[in-house]
Amino acid sequence: MASQGDIRVLLVMDLVLSAVFGAVVVRGLSVLDVLAFAWRTVALVALAVAVLTYLVVLR
């Protein structure tokens, strides 16, 4: 039987990768002058991506 692994590791990886993705998206949009770069915006985008990933993958 294959082990499902530890959910905490999956959640940490999800948060880290979502934060990196959020930073890249917000930085790209700031280069295009669509959105101003702010760490709060990065955090909100990362949180949205993490929640969406959690809902799609784990539910």
C-alpha cells in the first residue's frame, strides 16, 4: 500500500509555492503597470491560490 504522507508537509509546500507564485504574478502585473507591487497584495494572492489549491486537491 502507498502512504498518503503527512498533511502538514503538503500544506507547507502549498503555502510556499503559492507565495512564490503570488509574488511572480504581482511582480509581473506591476511591470505591466496593472497593479502596484505590495507585500500585502502578494499575501492576498498567495492565500487565494493556497485556498483554491486546497479545495481542488484535498476535497
